[in-house]
Amino acid sequence: MNYHATDCVVLKQDLPEHGLRTGDIGTVVETYDSEAIEVEFVAPTGEARALLTLNVNDVRAVSADDMLAVRPR
């Protein structure tokens, strides 16, 4: 899939070294090529939690069936 800056994406795997879990939502901030994107994950308070370069296979597009949830860090 081709992502663009400001697209919301859902993480498909846990990344415990970054404090992220499957299902966390991020925003694409940069696209590098057809395989790599930079995604920012932000807390509801606006605090940036992680800024990562990921493979497009590490995320999926947000769908209308997704639900937002709150979890402790």
C-alpha cells in the first residue's frame, strides 16, 4: 500500500523496545520509498512517544471498524 504524509496507520506488531503494542495508532510523517515510512506515535496529551522508520508491512491503514482505547503505559 502507498502511504502519504498525515495518513493514520495501525501498528501490526509489538515493539516493546519503543513502548508500543499491536494496535497502537500513529501518523505517517514521511515516506521514503515504496517500502519505508516514518511514523510518529503520540500520547493523547500530545507528547511524542516514538518516531520510527518502519517497513510498510509493519502497519496497516486505519479502518472504519477500528476502535480507540486507552491503556496504561
